[in-house]
Amino acid sequence: MFVTDNQIYFFIECVFVGLITGPLYEVFYVIKMFIKNKALSASFDVLYWVFAAVAYYYASAIFRFPDARVYMPLGVLCGFALYVATLHKTLAKKLKICYNNAIA
């Protein structure tokens, strides 16, 4: 039997976890702006996803998620995609302007 009790709430909480990890992405994005080595830059991407996984783990403990379901990581990815599509693009433009003005 497929139980749908409160699953929408767990999905929304997972979306919020994805949104909350967005500002952490900004920190890594700023650090990566100053790194010219592609391997080191890729390692910062991996490090970000490790931190995002830890945030998901703690959120699952706090919100007492049920057994792992497919929609949970998809909710986190949807939340992160929503963050990137909205706030990140705006902040990236501002950061690039500040970076270019600081060098010039």
C-alpha cells in the first residue's frame, strides 16, 4: 500500500533544504572566482556537494524524514535549481561587477 500521508510536507522541506544550501554555494562561487586551476576548482564543487549532503542529513534528522524516497533528493535539487535560477544569477552579476571594479 502506498502511503501519501504528509509526503508533500517532506517534499517542501527538501525544497527548502535545497534553497538553504544556495548561500553556501555563493561562498564557494566567490572562492572559485579567484582560483585559476581547474582541478582545484572542481574539488571545490565536490566539497560543496559534500556540505550539501551533510545539510540534507541534518535536515532529515531534524524534520524526522521517513525512509528515503526518490522525491526527497529531487526536492533538494529542485530547491537548488530554483535558487540558481533566481537569486544566484542576480548575485553573480553583482559579484562580477565588484570583482572587475576591484581589479581595475
